[in-house]
Amino acid sequence: MRGRAWRNAFAIGLALSCAAAAAAEDAKPHEKMLAFLPATPGARACYARSYDAKHLAEHPRQRVTALTFLLRVVGYDESGDHWVLDPAGKYERVDYQFALSATRRGEKALTTSGYCPDDPNALCIRECDGGGVTLETIAGSQALTIRLNDGGVRMGACDEGKQIWLRPGADDKSFRVEKVAVEQCAALEKSEFGK
């Protein structure tokens, strides 16, 4: 009797393991990011918003006056060292990259960039322990919400001596941005990625 129970438990465990492995194979890399942009090298989407005087008067504790957000897909060659932006080019895997420009009251625009790992929360992070943002779709529109992580996101270079952070504040936790022509992000893309 004990032998039969052990065999049944083993068979059930084996079946569950096979089902989990099959589900893992069916999962698409960057599945959450597909809601924003197809996983095709060279694909880009640009979002922006400039808050008007009326909005800022209604939200006096909001420091951010304008935001521009670029999301793009790059392929990586076999070595993982070179970006491929041509969808017909040879690449081994794809990755999502982002660039962000934010202007705060009385300040010049600050920029940052990073990558969006395969994460169930549509997370985009800044290297150098630089925090990040999460992205959310807005039903019925092409707009998205950019939500700052609890610690915010580091703007500018990774230089420890010149740290500037965009941190969540009373009215600076999340931002609705509208999809705009990708050309509006060309200067941001060039300044952050050079390509």
C-alpha cells in the first residue's frame, strides 16, 4: 500500500513539474511590455505632457511641469555587446530601453535612461542603483501612467557626487502622458543613447 501511495505521489509531482515547465515555455519574454510596444528591434513609442498653468495652479505641490518618455526595443547580437535597431538585422534576444526627461518648476530639464527587465510589473530601472518607474496602460486610450518607484529615479549620470533624484512628492507620484509622434523623442533618444 505504501509503495502505491509513493508511486502516485511521484506521478502527481512529475505531472505538476511537466505542467509548470510547459507553462514557463509558453510565457513570452517581456510579456507585460508587449502592451506598450511589440518586441521588434527598432520599435519606438514616445509619450509626453506639459502641464499648463491651470493644472499647476490646481496642484501647487506638483513640482514636475513637463515629462517626455521614450520606450524602444533593441536587439542584441550574440556577444550581447552590440545593439541592433534594424528589425531585419541579426540578433539573439531583445530588450526594452527607456529614456525620460523631466522638468521641475524653476529648473532645467533633467534626463535619465535605463532598461526594462522582464518583470511582471512593467518596471523600468536606472543602472547604478538608480531606482526606476513602472508603466501602466490607461484603458480606452493610448496614454500611459508613469509611476515613480518609492525611492524615485536617479536623473543624469551615475556620478555619486552629482546625484539628482526625481522623487515622489505630494503631487509627483504618477504622471499621465499622452502618446505623441516618435519624432518628439528624437533629441532625447540621441542625448541618452547616441543612436
